[in-house]
Amino acid sequence: MTKQLILASSSPRRQELLQQVHIPFSLRKQNFDESLITETDPRKKVEQLAWNKGKDVPIEDGEVILSSDTVVSYQGQIFEKPNSEEEARAMMEAMSGDVHEVMTGVYIRSKEKAVLFTETTEVEFWDINEEDLGWYVKTQDPYDKAGAYGIQSLGAMFVKRINGDYYTVMGLPISRVVQELKEFSISPVPTK
């Protein structure tokens, strides 16, 4: 029996990635308060966030819930979404010319079973000069993204190289998600 995928995320990037691989889905809002998670270990935190977001969403027979969260970690410190220019600047200055980790936790559940996993990608930044940084923090790009940048948007200009899955950095390790969804009887649907 084919199942119906429910995405418990308002992230346009996650929606785009599922559309890219032709997996049909519906959206269902989750209302989990992320501030309740005070974990400081990046991997544990991202898994707790993904799990709680997925558990928060009601599920019907024949449905599969997909929830996800992404954190940026530099030298063991979690960089959340910045709330100000100063926060965005501090994050970008810290990561400038160095390597940080991006972790995306994914929770998939049906009424019968569940899986929770995390993918990690290392990202190295170029040295960011003051002129580029000053311009960047004046844009809207840093403010809805963990670590103050998106690899798929303006933040791409700072990325020197990655070691791991690009889509993990974007917010959903889509190839692993597709493999895991097959275990829940969900596969890409061919288009005509």
C-alpha cells in the first residue's frame, strides 16, 4: 500500500528538495517550541529537535511524517539563526577561513515504525574580508538560516569546499531521505 508523506516543516528549501526528486507530499504545521531544547551537544540537539517536531504532528493511518532540523556547529558551539547584524557578523567572522560542521537531523515515522538519523557535512569558508562581510550582513540572507548563511543562496560565495553531502547543508540530506522513505513504502513518482 502506498503511503502519504506529510512534511512537518515550513522550510521552502525542504519542500523544493522533495519536489526535485518527485516525492509528493502535503504540509502539516508543527508547533513545537524549539526553545524547550537546551541541549548543547550539536548532534543530540538536532536529533531532539527533529524528533520533537515529528512527534508534535498528528498522524492518521496510511501517513508518514517527515520532520527535520539543521544546526551549524563551530568548534563544538552551536550557531543558531542570528537575531541581529551583530550576531550574524560574529558567526561569519568566527567561521571565516576555517572549517565548521553542518548537521541535519531527520525523523520519519508512521504508525508502525520510526527512524531517526543525522547526516554531517564539513564546510570550509574562504577568508571573508570586511567589505564582503559588511555588505552581506546588510542583506536578508543571514537571518532565517542556522549559522547565518545558506549554501544555496548568497552564502555560497563564502564556501571554499565541502566534505560530505551538499543537501545536508541545504537542510535535508535528500538522497538518504529517499532511501529511508522506501522502507515506509514511499518512492519518487515519475512525471509525464
